[in-house]
Amino acid sequence: MELITTYQLDPHQADSNGKLPIHYAAESGDILLLESYMKDYKCSLILTDKSRWNIFHYSSFEGHTHFIKHITSQYPEYIGLLQSINRKGQVPLHYARKSGNIQLVTFLKDAIKSDAKEKASDNSIILS
């Protein structure tokens, strides 16, 4: 945040790998920074870097359960991003497993199942 205010860096400007400041917030698990980017700078959670990593890939890789729980509870419209596939064909759950954080793996599995059930019930209502 200090970099943005002191050096007037653009929170929408990506680095050479396409990584945005909001991705760095996800990687560090910094919820306050995430909230500032969302509310003060209107940053989008759907953006990816050049490897198609989104905020959930970064936070899962580092095992930040608290960060992911915060996003899914405060911004449920982004839960579908949990199933985003990067250029290596991996979803955030793959990185959560590699991080060794069992609590995060369990949470992601449950969130994905819940999202799938909700989408299925939405589709059945439409099709009825």
C-alpha cells in the first residue's frame, strides 16, 4: 500500500510476468491489502497473470486458508474461480495439496462441491 501512495504506483499495472498487486496480496495472505485494492482501487479478482494464475492459485500455493475463506465469504460471486485452470492444467486445489495444508484442501473441496451443487440447482430451475 505504501508503494502505491508514496511512489504513486498503479495498482492496475502488472509486472513483466503479468502479476498484479492483488496477486501479491494473495501470495502474502494480506486481507487488509486485498480489501484496499478492492474498495479503494476497484481491482478485479478475475484477472490472471501470464501463466493464468488468479488470486486463488497464489493463495493456495502459499496455504493461506484464511485469505481464501475471506474471499469466498465476502465475495461469493468469485467462488467459480476456484475451478480456474492455469497454463499447466492445474486448479488452486492442486497447489493447496502441494502446500500440505489439509485444512485448506478440505475447505476447497467442500467449496467446489457446494458451488457445483448450487449451479446444478440453478440450471434445474431454469430448465424446469
